[in-house]
Amino acid sequence: MIVVMQTGSTQADIDAVLERLKEYNLQGHLTIGAERTVVAVVGATIPPTLREEMEYFSGVKETVRITQPYKLVSREVRPDDTIVEVRGVKVGGGSTVVIAGPCSVESEEQIMESARAVREAGASMLRGGAFKPRSSPYTFRGLGELGLRLLAQARDETGLPIVTEVMTPTDVDLVARYADVLQIGARNMQNYQLLEEVGRTGMPVLLKRGLSATIEEWLLSAEYVIAQGNPNVILCERGIRTFETATRNTMDLNAVALAKRRTHLPVIADPSHGTGKWYLVGPLALASIAAGADGVILEVHPDPDRAKSDGGQSLNPENFAALMPKIAAVAAAVRG
Ligand code: PEP
Ligand code: MN
């Protein structure tokens, strides 16, 4: 349920609402939007009489039941776009962000070369995994803390904020010391302890959609983060499992457009994992922006043929640089 405050309601009115919710053991999340101030009420059981009771409170305009199972991520609670700010880079709210870099951090030379190349071409953030979730335990699983240190070094030189994955609740403190955005991988989308732990950091979180997760499940996972008081969630569509085997995954662009409608959170797309083929990354990156994505995350490697992970879906720096103006042109066309 949401409690919509009247324009001109006072802080004391809002405090009185929050206070009463506390007496019911409910959480009240305040959203001050351009048009209206609302208190979103979340909790296991909302007493049936609460809606009516709240409508008599001073400064309350009306109460509205939230129809979706997710609450705080819903546009019903916050009609305006959320803008997640990462060291001055804005994600959401009409800009187009390009996050680029290798699948994994492999060496100092490799990450520095990648960072310089993507920076040169105009990327606004650097990606790179130090802790890698791999389908086979016998493949390269990342450099761990050394990888994080190398990412920090790349940020120091290029100024690009870094996006890197955290795989377990116990690693959150460590990864948070280096990262600017904590990536939750597709395989961990429903690791609820991990979601709560990254929620508690208050840091920007990039939440990949699970391989077989419905849009509703994805948004409910975002709700776990926001329920911890952390509104800085960026959703990422990265392709889902379907009957199709010609591509690694199937980019679900319906999900991009629908998520933009259902939630106020920024939504970006990952056509590298979504297609698994470097030559499909460009077309699907453009299609994602056309479908309304707030940006893309792309795997770029200085020498894809020798990459330790995901080389087949990584762009080389030349192809990445050639794609950048096309992304800008599509963004300009769809944003009008
Ligand atoms: C990645 O970004 O390299 C990655 C492992 O992504 P996903 O979790 O979407 O598979
Ligand atoms: Mn990858």
C-alpha cells in the first residue's frame, strides 16, 4: 500500500504516519518525487483496517493498494525515473551509459590496455570480473583480490568507475573496498542473503537477470536490495535460456521495455552474454537502446582470441570504437 501525502503536508504529518506504521511493525519508505510525496508501506501483513485509518491522518491525501507483488521497485510507488549516480556518471533518467571491458581481469597489461581502449572510445565505466562464476570448475575463475587491485589501478589511471562481480555474502566487504558498482551475476540473482548484504552497503548494484528467471522474479530480487534501504539498483537483461541453441542465450528485449514500464529503476542490457557471439553484439546493443535500455554493458578484450573467458563474445577495441557512434545515434533517435 502507498500513502499519498497532500501537497503542503508537513514533516510532522509524515513523521506521524511513519510512527504509526512502526507501531504495526511495518516499514515506511518515504519517496519525495517531483509531483508527490508518498510513503510506501511494506511488511508481511498489513492490517485490513490500516488503509482507512491512514486516510484520516493529517496531511494524507489518499491511500492506494499496490497491485504488484514487488513494491518499492514499482512505478506505482515512484513514477519518476531513479538515477543511480556512480562517481558522477548518471545511470537512468534519459542518458545512455556504456560499460565496457573484459569478461575477466587476467593481468595488469590486459586490464590496463582494455581500460585505455574503452576510455578512448568513450565508455563511461570499466567492467571486469575478479571473481568469476564459471560453468565448469576447471576453467579460469578469476584473480580474486589481485584482480580487484588491478581494477583499482585502472580506475586511478583512466578515471573510469569500475563494475565487478561479487559472488558470496562473505566477499561483499572485500569487493566493496575496491568496486564502484557491485555486480550480482545471473547465477546469483536469487541468492537472497547476497542481495541483502549488497543492499546494506548502500552502494550501486548491477543486478543481472537470472538465466531462467521471470521478469517478476527479477524485480522481486531488486526489491530485496531496496528493502535494505539501498535504492541504487541498476537492472540488467543478459539473455535467457530458451529452446534456441543457435545463440548462447536469447536477448529478451520485451523484458527491457516491460521493466522500464513497471519500475523506476534504470535498465541496461548485456548483448555479450545475451548472444554469445561477438558479431551479434553490435546489432543487439543497438536494438537494446532502441527498446528503451538506459545503456549497455559490453565485453571488450584487447585480444579476444586469447581471452581466458568469453573471448568469442568479446569485441576487439576497433569494433567497439566503431559501435560507439552508432549507439549514440540510436539513442538520439529514440530519445527524440
Ligand atoms: C559476466 O558479466 O561476465 C557474467 C558472468 O555475467 P552473467 O552473470 O550475466 O552470466
Ligand atoms: Mn563474461
